[in-house]
Amino acid sequence: MRKTVLVAMSGGVDSSVTAYLLREAGYEVVGAMMRFWPEEPPKPSLELQAGRAWESCCTPEAAYEARRVAELLGIPFYLLDYREAFAEEILQPFLKDYARGRTPNPCARCNTFVKFGALLKQARRLGLDYVATGHYVRREGEALLRGVDPRKDQSYFLWGTPKEALPHLLFPVGGMTKAEVRALAEKAGLPTARRPESQNLCFVAGDLRSFLKERLKPRPGPLVDALTGEVVGEHQGASLYTIGQRKGLGLHKPHLERYVVGIDPVANVVYVGPKEACLWQGLEGEEANLLAQLPEEVEVQVRYRTPPVRARVESLSPLRLRFLSPVFAVTPGQSAALYQGERLLGGAVIRQGLYNLAGFAPGPRVLTTS
């Protein structure tokens, strides 16, 4: 009996090739796109309206491309309404995190709760054996491994994958490079072969700062030196800043090299300091998800494009790690993905950085004017 698989199609080349490869391998393939956008999709910013393309996944235009691919492959295609689940699981927590002075990672959360949560349940209700996506990641048995293309590896975003879901997931392009995927799409005549990659969050048309201003209505407040308590400038709203940010701070003395090192949304204060005040020697995580037993020492990656560093596991509940070398901009709300070599061991949401190199600890301060 042929195995059946639900392919999450985004309208891009990776998921298109995923569907093609599985059909060629003899699976009975069903294509589906999850609809996240509202009745009226978000309007592009003025910059985008002026001529810059809005390339994002899961838009009505992307749904049209996905349907074209499905028709070419001769597979059924469905548009599944996930607007309510997306708003509840992704959009609302995203806005709440920014309002709390955190920098969330909605793509990791979407994989956990929507793609490998709600969508997998949908596949099982339909009697299908697997869910497949175009992620650049490999599965060997119950182990998730980095994709072979180091520039495209997306395992960082999959740390929250439910362990029980692993046997039901397929990642056909994880063993390929992006160039190989595009070449195969061209050879197969897929209309998405040259489609540009999505560069934006699927629910933000363009500028994130403008999106946050519109939704959260942030208020200006003081920029405070993290080490002296001196007011050194004015910010435009605490929710608009992220740990490690250097540009656009609004310093009274803009020539000073200062970075955002802490955010207090209750007091509406953004703390800045020299680079060493943004260096941390550990972290504490929350909402941890373990795909394998952790060894005493792991590699931890605190941002998608940040190289992993070695760390000792100090505790599991809560998850606490001590880095073997300092890490820049350990950011609450971001993901800490744990590895042993190429294997993804799990991860957590960063609650806070620990052991600051300059001794800075977020909290109430006595402020002084410059």
C-alpha cells in the first residue's frame, strides 16, 4: 500500500521540490497551504508601494503559485484555514513579547504549534501517514540533523518539534543544497524554480518597526547608561528595540559606541552600555523541549546566524547553561537551540542572560540626568 503524505506548500521552490521528490519516490501526495492572512492581507509599507517587492510566504499570490505546482504534478491541493490558530498561537504571543521588552522568534513557534502541531493533527484526521515540509534539515530515525547546506540549514527553527511527531515528518530537501534544489526545479519545469526567497515575516508587509508602532503604540522614554544610571538619550518606545542593537538609539552623544543591553517595559527604560555589557557567559531558558538526553556539555546557538558555542549544562529545570566563551546579545524571547555535532538535541526560549561580563543585571535603577 502506498504511503500518503501531506506536503505543506508555501508557494516557494523548496516546498515545490519537496512535493515533486515525494511524488517521484512513489508516495501518494496531497498538497496544502495554511491560510494565515486575514480577509484583507496586510498593506505593504510606503517603501514597498514605491516599487520594492514584498516577498513573503503564505500570501494569496503564493497560494496561486502553490496551486500551479500542484496542478502540474497532478496532486490534489487544499487551502486550509488556520487564521484563528495562527492569531492565537503566533500573532498574539508575538505582540505580547515585544510589549514585554522581548524579541520573539515566531518562525520557531509556528513550526512547533502550527506546522508540526495543528497541521500534523489535520493529516492524521485525514488518514495520512506523514507531513512533509521544505525545511533544510535531515531526519535519521528519531534524530534531527542539520541540513547539508550550511547557508540554508534551518534546524535552529525546529528545536520545539514535539518528539512524538518525529516519526511522521519528512524533509526531502535537507540533504540538498539550495543550488541543487533550484536546478532540479528547473529540470522538472516547476513554475517556482526562480521564485525569490521570502524575506519577511508572513504577517508583516515590510517594515517591522512600523508594524509594531501601529499595533503597540509605544511611548518615548529615557535611554539609560546600564553601568552608571545616567540618562544619555531618548528612545522612541521600549518595544521597538532589541538586545545588541547599536544603530538608531537616539543618544545625546551619537559618537559614543553603545549597545542596547537591557529593556524594562514597565518603567519604559532602555538600557545601553559598552560592548562588554552586552556579553554574557550563560543563559536561563524556559519552555524547554528536549529531543534527546543532554550530555554534560552541548553546543548552543542563540540566533539563527550566530555560530554555536560550547556550554556546560548547569541544570535542566530551569534550563541553565554556562558558556565556555562569552556570547554577544543573549536576547530574551529568542531561541537557544542545543546541538551535539550535527544533531539537534532540543532547545528553549531564552528567559534571560546570565553572568554578564560587565556585571550588569536588569532591574530598577536610580536615574540621573546627563
